[in-house]
Amino acid sequence: MKIIISPAKKMINSSDDFLPESTPVFLSKTQQLLEELKTYSRQDLKQVLKCNDQLLALNEERFQTMNLSKNCSCALMSYVGLQYQHMGSHLFSMEELNYLQNHLRILSGFYGILRPLDGIVPYRLEMQAKLKQFDLIQYWGNDLYNELTKDEHLILNLASKEYSQTIKA
């Protein structure tokens, strides 16, 4: 069984908790997204992110200075939404973390699909974002479904409608 959840909008770099044990499966596609986002004007980025000026400034700096292989923290510990706070991920035993690593998947507009211990950097990019050339649902296409179901076809969907719609054959 695979369990899918949505990411949270708010993120931190929690590299003090656990060191990442894996790399996001679609890191090369994430790098392509990053390269495109780096070319956007401030106004273009504001339209894509649909955020206020303070969040725009933070994320504009993030994208311009982002290195996807440095200062990474575990995906599960990086999101700061209600579901992540209530999970209490910092209290998990290694056995529980291993279970989650094998069964839990976080859907992401920027990374595609993440395992809990994948190393990521803070970002803001919702799945509904419309980039200049395509929207993210088009960009990820069947990749997320294929990755999710390559070993397992039973899916417990706890993701929002926005993210659930990306899982299609």
C-alpha cells in the first residue's frame, strides 16, 4: 500500500533533525523547473506563485540561489502544515521512519513525488501553477502515477483534490 499526501505551503530547512537518506526520484525534472523559474521576471513569478510581495521576495531569492543538492533536509521534516505538525515526525522511531519511507509519498508541484527521507530544499510551487510553456499537471503527466504504482496498486489517498488529480494513468 502507498499513502499519498499533499505538501504544505510553509517550509523550513530542518537539517538538524535527520539527514536525508534518499534523493527525489525526479530530481532532473525538478532541475529543469528550477532553470525555467530562474528566468522569470519578478512579475511573472508573482503570477505563477500567486502570493504577496513578502513571500514573492523570499521565493524569488530561493529560486535564484537554490542548489538542489546542498543544504537539504528530509521532506517529511521540511513541511510545516497542520498534518505534518500532528504527525509528530520528530518523534518517530527508526522503524516507523523506515515504514513511512516505504509507504508514504508526498506529492509536490516542484519535486513531483517525494519519499519522507528524500533530501529537499524549501520552495513554493503549487501543483495548480501555470508556467509560461505548460502547467505542472501537464509537466508531470503520467510520471507520478507510474512511479506510485510501479510496485503497488493499492493507494490510500489522503491528498487534497488539487494534488489527487495528478495521479492518473
